[in-house]
Amino acid sequence: MSVQAGTWNLDGEPVNRGFLFSISRSVAEYGPDGETSYFDDHVGMLYRPFHTTAESRLERQPYMSLNGNVMTWDGRLDNRDELIPQLCHELKDDHTDVAIVAAAFDCWGTNCFTKIIGDWGISIWNPHKRELILARDYIGVRHLFYYRRSKTIIWCNHLAAFALSGDQFALCDEYIAGYLSDQPGADLTPYQAVYSVPPGKFVKLRSGKSLTHTYWNFDPKVRTRYKTDAEYEHQYRHLFRQAVHRRLRTDSPILADLSGGFDSSCIVGMADVILTQERGERQPVDTFSYYDSAEPGHDDLYYITKVEEKRGKTGYHVDLQSFGDAFSFEYPLFVARPRLIINNIKNALSDTLQRHHYRVSLSGEAGDDVNGQGLDPRIPMADLLLQFRVVELAKQLATWSLLIRKRPWIQLFLQTLLQVMPVSLRVRFTRRATVDPWINYRFAVKHRMSIRQIDIVGRPWFVRPSARETMHMLVSLGSRMTHTEPSVIDVRYPYLDKNLVEFLTTIPFDQLLRPGHRRSLMKRALADILPPEVLTRTTKACSERSFAVVLEKHWSKVESIFNYPVSSRLGYLKREVVREGLLAMRNGKVPAESWRFLKVLGLEPWLRDAAARNVIFIPSPSPSTVGANLAESKA
């Protein structure tokens, strides 16, 4: 992504240009194609481009619109051809993305955000109203953060840049609670007073006050209905093709992830269909695949090869055994958020990028979510229950009771009934609500972590279960995108295309999930672009062994880190339970909800590193806190 940053002195004092340029230097690798700026006494704006399209090379930002608005735009405008005719009176010869968006804002104001399709973040300074507007795309693929001091507002799309402000931040406990349970809120960062612009919203700042407005939200009343399966399949294929096509718009070669699973294989297959039909009009698509030959039961390479055979082209293959340990507890460079640093994958990709100079990558991220891989059959059955469709419900109960480990239908019915209950009841009887044993009980209760794990939406309980589940999925995706680490390559996500997602979230659940058939619509619509082996694949390689190997290799360091953990002193975790989990993982026994336990492994080293760099302030514990934490650890 390109770099956009700015600062606004509310007291009218001139901008410290050196401070803004220091931010620029700290994130220069993400915007390697130059640097331009705008200064108007008490406001300064900075832009470092990362060019990926022919049009972007013609832009000059910060951009001033005909109405005098100054803006920086980091994004890709997918519906250019639709907007240009609507703005023919405002546009002149400049048809770059930023010029189109600027004309749209001059014409429609903040209503223009509903009309913009693509991955984007925008900063708009209105010198006449002395007003700053910050906005992001509907799902938050592009980042944008802001920090409100007493007399200054700082904004940037790279969170690490705020570490250079010279301030020391208090930790945001609500963020930590979200990090340890499901996902932190998309408006939060690990630092108090530093906020993220939420997906589908814009923030308006004036005289130090901020108001957040929603321009896009999932509407549970909207439903898409066709008469036949064939019509759903045709529309899915059309929208998926459009999603991939939009992300092939670049003047640079493209590197696509290929894991041998459904999501990445479908993207590569559809890209090949498009390239065949538009021969010579698009950049070639190469593939990048990694695997671990030391993992027992590893089979990814077999499926990767089948996709390559179908497309007649071999991609880059990387055996992770050649690229060091799976993860690391050290932070040679500052990392803005707590996370486990997966070294081998990062090193393997970096090596390929350096040797071949790719600028655009296609990712299968979110394919599981939007295509219904994880859908719970109790959700659509709960819809049937609310609609009093008793006969159909009885048939579904009988079918699913045989498929779900031959579970008795009465047990399945009670679990379905629970889905229509208020969250206060669901949290008591839902396994997903169980807080992990390594979490400090008082911290979990204070931040309602049980509820957070089953319902991060906060909508009324009487919303139909399928709509509630869809809202939960979209909120989780927005948060996941917000808290994704920035990349030195433009990562594009076809499954997060707005038109495709709006279609998949408004069709009947039985198009996505049918008894014994997950991803039903996707598999029916795209069957011809997948090798038969991938279409019928039921396995997925895992990397549990690699974690045990790293822990065994670096156990002395792990012990030194977790013997007196900061995370326990702050009241987040139980030290003894964490240690037991580490010992179990070292011996090859991965704890339940292992993906959340890996977050624990990322939190403690990050806290220590951020404190050592004076980015965060960690208070000394009071005697009462020490006693409470000790009792909690022994409980």
C-alpha cells in the first residue's frame, strides 16, 4: 500500500515538517516511488506512492480538487468505468483514480463513499471548513489510524509510525481482551488514544472533536432470491470472475498464493480463464507455494502440482525447512501489534519477491468465511424454527443428526433452540463461549470475553440467527483486515470483493451449506476450473510439529521469557497455566483452541519489546495486584 500521513496543529502553530518527514523515512519501504507533500501553515500532508497500475504513475498527491479539498488516496478504484460517465462535468482529462474520487467527493460529499468500490483509504482536508475526513473501504482492506493529542491530530495508514511521536502510550486493555479471544474491535489499537478508522465508516474531525459516521452496513432485510440453483451458480461465477478480473488490473507481474486448497486454486483457475480470453491484455500470473516436507501427513504439494498440471505452468515451490525456524520470540524491528512472527514463511516470500520484483499478490484469504466453510447447520435450522416450518426442520434434524457424529436428534434440537435465545443464555450453554484456561478470570469477566467469543456484533438477540451469524462474520473480517500487518507488496483479496460479498451474504444458507456438502455453491459454480483431485479434497496440512520443534530448540529462552511474564503481572494471563501449555506443546500436545494459545506466545515478547523501546508504559504492580494475580495463577 502507498503511504499517507498528516498532522494538524489545532492551536494554529506551524507544522513541524521534520516530524512528518521522520514518519516518511520510517515507512519508506512501503512507498518506494517518491515522496510529495502539502503544507498550509498548521496542516501538513505527506504521500509516498507504491505504483501498481499505469494510471497511478500519472497521479500527483496530495491532490487538490476543483473545490479546493486536499486529499491523499491509497487504493484501487474498481468501478472507474461506472463513475467516469456520472462525473463527466467535474472531470477533465485526468482520469486517474484519485482524480475520479476527488470529483466524486466534490459532487456528492461523503455520500460518495457508498459509490466507491475497491480497496481504499482516503484522507481529505477541507481548508474552508477546517475539517479533516478519514475513511476506509467497506471491509477495511486498507488501513488508516489517527492519534488525538491535546493540540495536534496525527494520522497515518501505518500504525508503527505513531511510535515516532515521542509519546509513551498506555495499553488498551479492551484491545488485548479482543486479541486473546476472537478479534479486537476494528476501531481499536493496542494503544490508548490511537484509533483505527472503522471499516465502512468515516471519521470527521473538527476543532479536536471527532464524529464517526457509517456509510455501509450489512442490512439483514436485503435478500437475494432466484428460482433455480443454476441461476445462483451463474451469478456466483459472474461475480467471482469480476472480482478476480478487477484485481488483475496492474502493469506489473502478479504473484498468486497457491496452497492447493479450494480458495487459492479457484483464484488461479479463474485468472487463467480471464487471461486466455483477454490474451495479451493482462499481466501474467505466477504462483507461490510453500510446504513443510518434515510435517507428518503433509500432502499440500500433491494438490499444488495438480493445479499446476491443469494450468500448464509450474510456480515457485518453497520447502519451509530451508528457511529457518517456524516462529521467533525476537523483534529486530519494531512491530506495532502483538503477534507471533512466522519467520520461515516471511523469509521464503521475501526471497522470491527480491529475486523477481513482484508488486501485486492475489490471496485466498476470507474464502472460507464468505463461502460457508465454517457454517453451523444449527443456524439455518434455528431460522426454520422461528418460521415454524416444522416439517422441514424435522427433516433437517434427522439428516444432520446422522452426519454430525450420529448425534441424537433431540440433542441437536436443543442446541438449535439455544440459537434463538438471548446471548445471556447462549453464553452459559455454548462451548464456544468458554474462556481459555490461561486467561485471568477477573480480566475475562471485566471485558466480557465469554460474550465476545460468541457475539461481537452487539445486535438485538431477536435478529434471525442467520443474519446474526452473517453480521458476526463481517465484523470479524473487518477486524482481521484492520489488524493485518502491512505488506511490501500490494495484496489483493478477490473473496472480499464488495459485490461478491453482498451477494453471498444475502442468498439462502442452503446455497452455501447442504447436508454433507460445505461450500456447495462455490463447488457447483467453479467445478470446471478445478482439478478433480482438488474439488474432492478433504484434508489440509497443518504445522503443529513445527511449533514443538521450535520450543524444544529454544526452550531456555522461552523459560526466561515466561518465568515472570509481564502479561501475568498486568493481569491478562495465568502464569502457571501458560507454562503448562508451553510444556505440553513442547511435548507435541497442542492445547485446545491452539490458534488462541499461539497468540499468547506472541503477546509476551511483544509487551517486553514495546516497553524496552519506550513505546508503551507498563506500571509497576501494587502489592494487592501481585497477591491477586498469584491467587489467580494457583486457582
